[in-house]
Amino acid sequence: MNQSSDPLWKLLGLLLKSHPWHGVPLGDNAPEVVTTFVEIVPSDTVKYEVDKGSGFLKVDRPQRYSNICPALYGFLPQTYCDESVAAYCNEKTGKQVVGDGDPLDICILSERPITHGNILVQSIPIGGFRMIDGDEADDKIIAVMKGDLVYGKYKSINELPKIIVDRLRHYFLTYKQMPGDESKCEITHTYDRDEAIEVIKRSQDDYYNRFGDLKGLLTSLLRFEHNVKP
């Protein structure tokens, strides 16, 4: 079912704001081109995060120290990191981890300054970090903004300047770390586009296995209500 072609979905879109995790499609060309919900931008000194119940952006915590995210940061709608994502991580690392129970994280590189989150961006995955936080798979997909005049030419994470990748790695390895404490996060691999695509597909499978076909269920309910005679 294509939401954009269904009159009931069009009417619903006029009346209600979609939940950014469950109500926004990943895109017709996913996973090669994905709709991304941006939560924080490089100028933010507060970590914002979507409240999973309401869909509103909330303050998760102030950034304690001087490190800031060097790229747009958010998640992929209608994805979930559970058994399939964890199994892929276990296969590649030989470790035994579980999924972190969140939508799949993504960073988007753009040469244009974007000053606030709570927006949707079309992005093209080019690689990622196989990150483990404690005993949880916490992959970070690296992407470029579609049509970006500088970063849009990159098709592989291996084409990026090394300093860009190093900055992203440093941020994710330290953004939760207290001074003097040993980090619980590790990045076991920096992987290329093909593996990033596989992780996204698995996160889509995990989402369907966890939540089912929410769009199809709601479509059926809408049509039922629309056809019921008073």
C-alpha cells in the first residue's frame, strides 16, 4: 500500500502529524536512499531524542563536555535493532550481543549548516560503524545528504577524508564517557556501503517482527471506519 496514493492516508496526513518513528515511511528507494529523522545538529550542546511514546522531541541530557556531534544525527524511521541486527554483529565479531531495542542510528554529512533538528532529510548510506555499547549492538550508519554539492559525490566511506571518519569515531567512543572512566563503547569495524545496506535491511526485518505491519493494520481500520454506516 502506497500511503501517498491512498485518499484516506492523505486525509489523515491533513489532520494529524505522523509519529517520526512509526508514521514516516523509510522511502520507496530504501535502503539505497533513506528518509532520515534528524534529532541533533553539530551546534547542539543538548542531546535531543525522540520520545518514543509521543513522538515529540525531548531533552535527553545536556552534553557534559566539549565534544559535539560532527554531523547531523538521528535515526531511520520504521527500523528496529533486535535479533537480526544482533545476529549480524555476532557473525562479524564473534561476540554475543543483543540489539539495543532502538531505531537504527544514522549520521548524515552535509556541507550546508543546518541549525536545528526535528526535520526529515533524504540521505544516501555509504558505510557505518559496527559499534557495541556494553553488550548491545549499536550500529551507526554513515550517510551523505542527497544532492549535497560537496559530500554528495561520495559513494563509499573509504572515499571520505580520513579526518572526517576519525572525528565521527572519536565522538561515538567518547560522548557517554565520564573523565577517568573506561568507555563501555567499542567500534569493532568500519564497514562499507554493502554492509550498511545489509544492516538497514535487517533493522527493517526486526521492525516488522516487533511491530508487525502497522501501516496495513491502520489502513484496514481506516477503511472499516470509513465504510461503516451510522
